[in-house]
Amino acid sequence: MKKILYTLLAMTLFCNTSCGDFLDREPKTSLSPTTFWKTESDLRMSLNILYQNMNRSYTLDNQSIDCFGAVGNHVSSGSLTSSNTDGIWTTSYKQIRIINDFVENYQKAEVSVDIKNRYLGEALFFKAYFYFNLIKRFGDVPYITKTLDINSPELYGSRRAFKEILDDILSDLLKAEEYVPVKSKIIEDTGRITKGAIQALIARIALYYGTYYKFRGNDIYKDYLIISRDAAKRLIDSKEYSLYRDYRNLFLLPGEDSSEHILSYRYSAESNTYNPRIRGVIVDFIEEPTKHLADAFLCKDGLPIGKSKYKIEYLPVGKEFENRDPRMALTLWKPGDLFLGSPFLPNLANQTKTGYMFKKYGDEESFSNINSRIDEILIRYAEILLVYAESVYEIEGKISDADLDISINKLRGRFDGDLNRLPNLTNDFINKNGLDMREEIRRERRVELCFESFRYDDLIRWKIAGIELPQTILGAKFDSKSYPNIIPGKDINLDDNGFIIVQDGNSRIFDVNKDYLFPLPLRELSLNSKLTQNPGW
């Protein structure tokens, strides 16, 4: 499969290779305004490094109770402390400087206005992407809109209200949406920002803050939810994307650049890059599912555990997968299924502490080969269907069956013909079975997007992290017949019902007075006296 690669600019690209005096040559380590910013290629290359730095951490779901790594996560455990530096802060501001440099120089290019605007649209996408990462993590942050030097007063400026930044980046994105072509118009540029990627980011950001404000009692929430709903609908109506039918292969090589991919972080042999998630998910304890996540999957009658006519039994190991949402056995490895040619049984000693393991992104060949080139999906169409459903519901506290049919029921329809295919979600189904529509929309998002780094942000925007996180982390029910050499009380701990205790709830806290935001890096506070720390840190 051919991939469009975004590699670092070689310094020699900017070197003057003439035979003139050495002192007359342009600097080799910086872009020169006299030799650069001339062609479309220059505009493209000036933005390429932004693609390399947009990859989010693939272990962020460890910050929830749905996943667990080798040890307790400092964020979900409540043991995070203020540190000297912060990777999100540093990376984001480095990229913002590159974006500001582009905005100040792109008009110099000797190309058409349409070409200039296309790459301006890309730059504005990344500006919003990185500022969104900053404001949802820290709240108010410095807002830098030009390149700075050592004498710039902005280096010692105060924090800007995050709502001002939010409104500005959404305005930028709406402008960018007009500038950037749709996916089908730039097939030769697969991997670059498209109109669909911009619409998706608008929808994602606006949903985050629409619900953030709603569950904190601020009446402006509807403004953002309407922006989210409308952006998601524009993307849906474009017909540029559709669900990939093979849910298992969607996250493996056969699904790369499928109709569902909107934006991916790309790996290739040519750039000598590989995806570290792939081996980590099946052998290195990086992030494993918990009982909390496994229990969230519906029974095949569309009802949750406890309300379904199907009684879920946990032993023998793997029996809980029976009569469940088909995504369960495609997301988690089902004990007994083939793994490298043999029946799978999670290894509690060196694969997983929870007794569960992700099948999503689970490439069996990576068990012994760490050089997997599977791309990391950053935005996919399924998310937009879920964003649409949630934003529609939260605007007025209701959603029509027609809107459910173009969103959540599309996800369920991916499995037409599967014996475990869930029934469509309708208002009548909700009412007859005593369910809550909001809870079921959120459940659909939880199971569809699990292990894709959304869960912690969802808990924050819904303002339920204080309820969700301080719980005992449980794993699968221990099956002594399957693990005769593992001794409970010595090798593992079990609760009164026989489930593996991965982390005791007494060691987990969430301080609602401070933990909804992260602390600013201490080094930044020491360098700039006008910066103030977030409350409680």
C-alpha cells in the first residue's frame, strides 16, 4: 500500500549550494525568507512536521477505569503531582510557533490564491488541534498568534480565558472548511488534511465544550452543541465517508485508508517508523481492558447486563462473550479463539493483569515482531456519527428515531447478518425497557471508541470523573481450572465474587476541586511571573 509520507525537512534543502563565498550562504538550520516561501512545495513542506507531532498517546484510556497498564495510572489514581515540564504544553507551543511562522509568510508564495488558501486551511486546522489540547488540559493558557523572539513581551504575558481561545479556533476552523478540498478531490494526497477532517474537528471541539458548559450549568452550551451538530451533519451529508464493514480489520493493515478513515498518523518502512501500540497491546502491559469495560457491552437483545433476558455467566473463562454485542469479541480477545494458531488464554504473568486483552489493534504477528506499520487512526467516521447523536440529544434532551437511524443505528447496521446484531435503538425501545436515552448514547460511544483515547475526556466534559474514577479496578473472574498454577492471595487478589482485584479503590481519589484541570508546568511558572497555577495545585 502506497503511503504519502510526511518526513522532516532535511536541513540541506535550505542550503545555498552555489560556489560563492561561504559567508554569503544562507543559514543551514533555518528557513530563509529569501529562498523559501516561493512554491507550493515550500508551503507543503513547511507544514509537514505538524503531521509528525499530532499523534496522541495511545494509553490515555488508562486514565479511566476502562483500561489498566502495568501499574496504576497517576491521573486516574489521583496521585499526579505538579512537574517541572509537561509534554502536551511543550509540544503544542512548539507546533504553534511553526503555524504562526507559516501564517506570517505563506502569502509570499508565487502560486494561486486557491493553493495558498488550501495550505492556510491546513495550518488553521493544526492551530485548533494544538490549542484544543492545551485548553482542555489546562483551561486558560497563553494565546500566541505571532512568532516571538527573545525580546517579545508576549513571552511574559498572562493566561488568556479559554473561552476566547475556543471561539477563535472555531472561527478559524469554519474559515478553513471553506478553503480545503474534500477527500475525493485530493486522492493523490491521501493522508493530508481534508474538508472532512476540519468538519470532524469542529464537531469534536464544539461537542466537548457544549457538554462541558451544560453540565456546569452555563446556558451558552446550546450554541456549541448546534455548531457540533451542524458540522457533523455537513460531514455526513458530504457522502465522502462511510463505515468500513470489517470491524476487525478496520484497525489492521487491510483497513488502512478505508472509507472510514478521516485522519491517521502514518507509519512506513520508507520513513523507518512503526507503531509501538501494536506489540504493546498483546504483550507489554501497556493498556488492557477491565471488567468495567467488558460489562458495558450490551447483550444481543440490546439490553444491558441485569436487564437482559440473557444471564451472563463468567465461568468457564470466555463464557461471558456469549449472546453479546458482536463488537465485544472483535474488541477483546475471546478465550478459546485462535491466537497464533492455538486457543487463546490470557497470560496473567506477562500479558495482562486484568485477564482481558484488546483484540482491537491486536496484530498477532506483532507478538514477536515489533516493527508493525499499522497506521494510528486519529479521526474516523464512526466518531462523527456518535458526535451527531449526542449533540442532537443534548440540545433539547431528545432525539428522533430518524436521527438515530443516521447515526447510532448505522453503527449497529455494520453487523447486519450477524446472529448477535443489536436491534436498532429507538425511542419506543428505550421507553418499553425502562432505559435512559442519554446513558445508551454514551454507552454506544464507550464501546465503539474504547481504546481510542476518548474516555477520560468524556468523563471530564460530563463532569462525572469524581464518581467514575475512585472505584476498585476489577478484571476478569478468575478460573482456577484454566490457571492451576496461579494461587489467589499470593499471585493475584480476588474480591468476594472471585473477580481479579487490579487496584483497590481505597488507593484511588479524584479531587473535584482541582483534578478537572492539570497543573501548569513549574518551569513555565518560574520563567513567567504573570502565569498563575491552577487552583489546588
